[in-house]
Amino acid sequence: MGLFFLSINLLSYPMKWIGYIFIFIALSGCSDLIDEEIPNSPSNLTGYYTHSYDSPRVHLSWDKHESEDIHEYHIYRSIDEGITFDFLEKVSKNQLIYEDTSVIWLQNLYYTIRAVDRAENLGLFSDSIYVYCYNPGGNWKINGYDSLFLCINPLTYATPEIFRFASGNSLEALGDTIYIMDLMETIIDSNTLSGKGLMHFSYLTLEESDGGVDTITHLNSYPSELCNIDVSEISSGSISFDSEVHTQIIMNYNLTSCAGIQSIP
């Protein structure tokens, strides 16, 4: 507020008017102190879902606001595809993360936040984000195989360093063959819920050698090929291959952790 001077001949006014003049001057000066500027919208709001037994939650985070006048942040959530948002919680200006624990498995949620300054001006809303309450971490059962599960790490979204599954005979008679696929570690993209990896193919066959019946390992003459792991749908996942030599493998989400413990509340 700048200083200003007003030249008034107070002797020319009655005493009751002098008081009114000073009140008017005071109010005129204080109007410069009223903060009516609303904060800009917060930036870089992100969110993701995690779950463990009886503890599903959505993790939110955002960047510190550019203004030093911020007092707190208000968090809003929508359960109707972002049409309407309900107030969820408020956090202090120093808290740039929030965990929403009132979520349900497979729920579709939208979030937005806004800042509030010390004058209680409500700021502009941030861009809204979408969070699907689904995490593919845990065991995926391989169809057609007894007790064979592909484990996806729920934090890193990585498969094991080597995942092997085999098909064919039991090597009891000459000519029996077992076909082996070794899948190298694959990182599942957290957005598309799919990932590219390498598959090494080999096979074992029971053949007769000079010393009698023996098991011989034959390596495939083809180089390792790309495979794609897709776990975007809980109803069924798949492992497909770039070549047409190998058929697609279907998986079902077992709803258990890699340790076999029920993980979905």
C-alpha cells in the first residue's frame, strides 16, 4: 500500500463530518490490503493403485505450488467418470502426497486438487487424472498347466529373471519330446499393462545313444524371439509371440500374491 496525502481544510467542516472523512480515508487505504487473487492450479498431479490383503489404496502426489501464500490443498474425487467431484480431504501446504484408502477393487476413479491461500481464496482446479483400481501384481495361472503360475512383482511390475514352462511327453519312450520355453525378465508397463520380452526355445528328446537310451538336449536353431505379456484385463491375460511358430498362451489372474496368499480384499 503506497502513502498518499490529502489536503483538506478541516476548519470548514462541522465536527461530525470530520469523523466521516477520516473513516473514508482509512477504508480507502485498507482496500489495497484485501487479497482477492485466486491461486493457480497445482501441477503434475499423479496417482496409482496398490493393494495388499485388506488394504487397497490410491496414492496421489503433486508438485509444490509456485506461490508462497498457499495454506492448504483440497482433494476431490469423482466416481461418475469425472462428471461431478466430491470433496475428499484437505492437507497442509507441506504435504504433497495423499493416500485414499476408501477405494474398492476394480473401481474407476477420477481425482483433482486445488490450492487454498491464507486469505481462504479457493484456487483453480488441477487437471483431473484417472485411476483404475487394478494392479496385476501377483500370480497368473498358466492355462493347461497344473500348478504353474507366472508371478508379477506388484511394485516393480517385473516377471522373474527366468520363467520356464514345458509341454510334451514325459520322456518315457524313445522319441518322447519335451518342449521348453524360457521367458526372460519382462517389465510390464504400468500404463498399458503389457510388456515386451525375449523367449528362448529348446527341447528335450529321448534318443538311443551308443551307450544305451539317453536324454539329449537340442537347442532351437532359431534365435530368441520377442514375446508380449498382456495383463490389461483381469478376466484373462496372454503371452503371445512375434512368430507364428508358437501359439498364444492364456493366463488367468489368481488373485493371490506371489507367495500364494490371498491379496484381494
